[in-house]
Amino acid sequence: MNFNIAVIPGDGIGPDITEQAILVLQKVGEKFNHSFTFTEVLAGGIAIDKRGKALPEDTLEICKTSDAVLLGAVGGPKWDTLPGNERPEQALLGLRSALGLFANLRPALLYEPLKEACTLRPDLVEGGLDLMVVRELTGGIYFGERGFREGKYGEEAYDTEAYSKVEVERIARVAFDIAMQRDKKLTSVDKANILESSRLWRAVVEEVSKEYPEVELNHLYVDNTAMQLVRNPKQFDVIVTSNMFGDILSDEASMITGSIGMLPSASLGEGTLGMYEPIHGSAPDIAGQNKANPLATILSVAMMLRHSFHLEEEAKAVEEAVVGVLEKGYRTGDIMSSGMTQVGTKEMGQLVLENL
Ligand code: IPM
Ligand code: MG
């Protein structure tokens, strides 16, 4: 089969890590007899520099007509002083929204060989850790009305959190479906003791739960969840939450699995088109230095094979190749521990290829 993939290397370490992920896909193609066509497009800070805007129309058009989008990272200090609506991050939000990618899957897996890199007490993660954060991605405060206005203390800035029933319903269904394929435990995270939008969220999730009698559902406040994640992370199977809470909790979940450099993500909508990216940022301080960990991006490609192309065997092969490299003791700087062999971005990519 042939698949068209739009590639957005983006900024900072984006080009370093997407390069390795592409090599992995090419190897998968050779091994399993698929062909992947890559079209590189501009978005983020580099698009601002070259084209005057973070998300050029042709980029969006090519992404829309592809089978999947692979994204490295966007943003950096160079563009930090631009007005909010002109920042590189707007490319990401614009893509998610324009492509209708409302469901963001962020699996947090503690790989056995990486136990040492986990920042929690070993007994808390004994036997491994495997949770899935399902983050709503095209609603809430990241997309709500915002601006400046005259307030009690003079000029103030404001952002708005708003959720409709439809938005909550569809993300809840995605989360329940995933829970059905896992341990059938779903935790819905909100701040229903304060926020009206959270009370609606909770009521809608309750309603949807009637369609999934086998799934054990519980509700937690976001502050409590942040605490529970470091107190007893193994109590979680699937977490479903809003855009902002999911952004925050998935970074926290990533750290308890060893490194933010390890976590992939898939952004999905109603169809099979998806966008795949590591959850980490553009790390401008190490860009172009062959230091970045490419594994989160390589694992994102595994998610692409699974969710957009329905190639489960191929997806597993990539995941197993990554575990194989870790088992052999190879580490990038971010997951380095004593007795292991430190390697750079390119070497790590090459090692995954050899293990495929
Ligand atoms: C993420 C990132 C983005 C987000 C930024 C870069 C816009 O933090 O994917 O988690 O907030 O969604
Ligand atoms: Mg984030």
C-alpha cells in the first residue's frame, strides 16, 4: 500500500527528530512492503521567517489531503515576543482545529529498562506503568474567546473556558472506547467544584458512561489528579480531560515514565487522518547538536501506523525495536543513567533501524 505523509519538521530539534522517524518509516516500508511518500511542509517559526505566517495555506492544504501528518515541534525564544495570534504555536492549534483533530491520545508507558530514569520511588512503579491520557484538543480555554478589557484594576487580559455537550460527548466516547480495549477503568478529570464548564463535562461523561456499563468510571478534580499521579500512578488506566488539564497532566505523566523525550502522541478526528507528534517541545538549546531523543517521534510513527494506516503488526515492530535498543543499554542524554551507553540522535535512530 502507498501512504502520503505530510512532514512538518518545524523548529528547534524538530528537524533532528523527524529525520530519524522518516528513516524508521522507510525501513518499515521495505520490510513490510509498503511505500510512504513524504511531502515536507513549513509551519511554526520557520514558516514565519520564510513565509510571513506560522501556518501557510499550502501547508494546511497538503496536510488535509495527506493520509497522516508527522510533526516535530514548533516554537522558540526567537518568536516569543510576537503577539499571541502570530506565534509559532498558533500553527499547531490551527492545524488541530482545521483538521478536526479533537482527540489527543498520549500513552505514558514506563519501559522496564528505563526504570532508573523514573523520578518516583521504585516501589510506586513496581511492575511497570501504563496509562493513557485522552486530551480534548480543539476546545476549551486554548480556543475560547480572549482579549483585553477594562477591569476592576485597570486593563486586564482574559481567556475563556467553554465546552459544549457535543464536544464532551465525542471525546468521552473516544476515551470509553479506549478503556474497553484496556483495563476498562476510566478517570474523568475536571474542576467541577468551581467551574461551570466542568460540571457540564462531568454530567455528559456520566451520560455517555451508560453506553459502557463494563467500564468503571470515576471523577477526580484536577488538583487531586496531579497529586495522585505522583502518589500512586498505578491506580490509573485511562484519563480523559479537557485541553488545558490534559496538556498539564500529560507532561506530568511523561516525567514519571522517565523522560518527556519518550512520549508520543496521536491527534485524531472522525476519519483516519491523524497528526502524530512527540509531546515535548522544540528544545532550542540543543537543536542541531545531535543530542535530542528521537524515540518519542519514532513511537509517534508507530501510533501513525496503528491509528491512521491500521498496520498493527508494523506498529508493534517499531515499538519492539525501541524496547530492544533500550534493553541493550543505549540512551540519549535525557534518559542516561550509570552503566548505560550514551548515544546521539542519529545513532539512536540507526540503532532502532538495526533492531527492526
Ligand atoms: C503540547 C504542547 C502544545 C499545546 C503547545 C506547543 C501549543 O504543549 O502539545 O502539549 O499546548 O498543546
Ligand atoms: Mg504540552
